[in-house]
Amino acid sequence: MPKAVVVASTHSGAGKTTVSLLITSALKKRGYRIQPFKVGPDYIDPTHYEFERKAVNLDPFMMGEDGVVRSFKHWMHNADFGVVEGVMGLYDGYNMSSFSSTAHVSKILRLPVILVINPNGMSYSALALFRGFRDFEDVNIAGVVFNSVSSTFYQKLKRVFEGETEVLGFIPKVRDLEVESRHLGLKLGVESRFDWKKAAEIAESYLNIDKIIELSKEVEAEEEKWEENQKFTIGIPFDAAFAFYYEDNLRVLRRDAKLIFFSPLNNELPYCDAYYFGGGYPELYPEIESFAREFRRKYEDQPVFGECGGLMFLSRKIETETGVIKCSSFLDIDIVFTKKLQALGYVRGEVVRDNPFFAKSFKGHEFHYSYAIPDDDVRYAFRIDGKGIVDGFDGAVSGNILGSYTHLHFYSTKLKLAEFFEKRVN
């Protein structure tokens, strides 16, 4: 049976991504087939595991507890080991609770937790911090890793922590492991220079990989087989401009159509029955203008759903500090970028206007540094408990075009594309 473990930390920036990547690299070098996972709605961290496989998001708020279990079992069916990277601090979840936190996911999946602690500015207090995390809820914290410490300090910490928990090693400050950031978080995996073979060497030098394997738990795995529909096609742009997609969302879409991936930055423009433009960084690529113009000219009648970065693509223009990028103008909306975070958090929503893509309620997530300026006559398909495009309304709709700031998780809603396709054919 495959095994799995959760890597969590006391707070954001403590080093859980680094430790997760190190463990994944070491196990890969040892010949294990690794399936990485990421707790929460983060699109960026999962891309850093693509030297093995892209990480799959596990999010109880958006997917439900049953959805987390279903997804985990499915993606583990072809793996020997699962590494579940946490989000924020171990207990940080929805609305100042531990719901949908790393601790919540560890309990749903009944997995042990490796707690990463960065004891900067502490000495003996690090033990008090650990005891607080260990005793706060009924979570199986199986061991600790210390990040950004010297070997001398680590030996002192090890003496203090032995008898409390398994001490699994430490990470010194290593420049090779640093990853650059931008306004939405770390840069994408394809933009980083992460060397997994070098990381594996570092992991074997500083972490007790044998003990980590021993502490990890055997898990059930079961492939969830769905019949994939080859009758229709959905075009999905995938490159540095549009890269934010949940793996489970793509899997759900395959029940309705064959997925065709293409690169707008390389001027690829395949004909498809519908298009799904995910989030990303279109604001960084002025060359998207020519693609947007050609896409509008060729495929004005095709159904298109765009979320966040995709919404920007469907708008008239994106205004940034460096200039204006003209977009496809499917929607009468202008986008303005700021240095200030405009929206961040989970949302619940209802579909209040007919559209080709979704019916009933949904759950999702907002995270953007831009705001929208819609014309007064823009109509909306969604009513949410977040910010949306304007005053809690989201999902601007115009004919077969739908654009939303909210990133929806398809486990939480009903897709109606198959029904839409069949109606068009008939």
C-alpha cells in the first residue's frame, strides 16, 4: 500500500514548501512515485512539484470532506507516496477557525503531521510553541523539522525536543532553495530554477528520510474512473499567462469534452466547442493583445468562461503601472491593477442568471490585486458573499460569455456544458 504524510508549519513563511520539496526530491531519487498535494486553494505552490507531478489541491471548504477523501484516494492510485503540503499555520482555516485548515485535512485523511518550525528569535520558547501546537487539537504531530538554523543551534534544539517528539532534522540557509515571489505569491514552477537532484542531496544530508518514511501512514488508494467524452472539445490556454487550474476541475471537465491545451503566448488558436480561460498573469504579457484580437474575430460565437485572469482577458483592457493592454472586449468591463490587495478569501455563491456553464450554488475563492470598472448595463450570473466584480455580484454574462473574479471548484457545483453542447447540436 502507498504511504503519505502531511508537512505543516507554525505560520506562513516558516518553510513548509521547502521541506515538502526536499522530501519529495529525496523520495523521487530513491525511486518512489510521488503524488504531491496542497491544502487550500493555492494555484502556485502546486506547480513547483512538476519535476515529479503537479500537486493536487485538497480543500474541505470548496470540496467537502467527502470530496477531499475521493480526490486523495483517486490521485494516490498510481503513486507510492503522498506528500501533503499544508497552508499557512497548522490550524489556520476558514473564518478564524481550524475548519479547512491543514489540521482539518490531516484529520480527514488520518495522516501524521511533520511540523516545520523556524525558531528565529527563540531558544527554549520553541519548545513551548511546539507543545501549544501539539496539544491545541487532536492532531497527530509525529515529528519536527527546524528551518533556517545553524548546525550548532540545531544540536541544542535537538537535546531540548528529544523525548517530546521525533526530531527529523534541520534546514540551514541554502541559497539554492530560495524561490522568487511576486504579487500573488511565489513565482510559477516553470519560472523557478529548482534543481530537484540538488534538493535530494540536501535532503539526505540534513533530514532523516528513513524516519520520515517510517512515520508515514499507509493509505487506501482507489482510481475513480469516469467515462471521458470525446464528442466535444474544450480549449484551455496553458502557459505563463494562464496557468491556474485545479487538477480535479480538469478531470471533471473531461466527462463533458476532450480537453485541448494551447498557448496564447505562442499564438496557438485551435477551434473548440467551448473555452475555459483560468487565472494567471495576463497583465505581465502585452503580447496577449494580438491573440485577444484574433480570438475575438474568429470565435465570437463560442461559449467562453474566464475566471480572474480569464475575466481580464474577456474585458476591454487591463491598466497597469507600465501601460494599457487591450483585451478581447467580450465584456464591457475595464480592469485596473493596484499595489493593494483587493480581495482575498473563500466565497459562497448562487447562480442567479442563466449561462452556458453553471447551475445552482457553488463555492470558490477570490485573490486579486485588481478591480473592475463595469458599465452600468453589465449583467451578472452570480451573487456571492465576497467582493466579486462589484458589490457582491460576479460572473458578468453576455450571451455565451461568462467572466468571474471567483475561482470556482467544480466539485461544489453543477456543470451544464454537456447539456449546452447537445442543445447546440440539435
